Amino acid sequence: MEIPELPYTVPRVVKGRVIKKVPAGSTMEKEAAKQSWYVEFFFHNSVRFLDTDKVIKSLGIASS
């Protein structure tokens, strides 16, 4: 297996459930904003040690 040029896969946004019905007084955009979502990607290079705290800090994501 060749090592890819990027050390990670292409990020994709994983959204919440599909909205089937919009309540009265709301919009599709408001209901979509209420859904949970996250960005998913995976690292390819398992040989090199990866300090996840450093990556999270460099991305500006608050770790809990």
C-alpha cells in the first residue's frame, strides 16, 4: 500500500436525520440547524505518532 499524498481522507460533513416535516412557524433551515452534525475524516499514516491534542489546538477546536 502506497502512502497517500494527504495524511488524511477528504473531510465530509455528517448531518443529522432527514427532516420529513417542518412544524408550523418554522423553516427548513431552522430545523436543519437544530440537527447534530460533525466532520468526519481519518488519518492514513499510522507509522508516525500523531499528537491529537496538538492537532485539536491547531484546528481551534475546544477539547473536553
